[in-house]
Amino acid sequence: MFFKKQHSLYESEHTKFIKELKAKTPGMEERQVEGRALLWDKSPLSLDEQERIKQSRLRQNAYPYQTKV
């Protein structure tokens, strides 16, 4: 198609900004990976640990402000 080639050359302002930012600050991607590892990349829990966490949770009422009758 005619439009397909034309659209493949388009680059948004956001994409240009990110490319310039990465060029200006070397090592940014490595720091992003390290930051992600701190919050998200955790080692999996064992089955015993999962069961202990499940049993230690307190059951919450459906409506916490309702008094028990």
C-alpha cells in the first residue's frame, strides 16, 4: 500500500524525546532495570510460605462499618 511506507517513516515527538534522553544519559536503561528489580522482580515463594501467608490473613467483613448483631 502507498500509505504503509509513508506511516513507517513517521516518528512522534514522544519517541524523539525518549531517543534524545537515552542518548544524553548513558546507563539510564541499566538503572531502570535495577529499579524494576527492587520492586517487581522477586523470587517465587515456596508452597509452605504461601500457605503461611494465606493462614495469617484476617477475614474482612463485607461492610466494615456494620455492627455485629
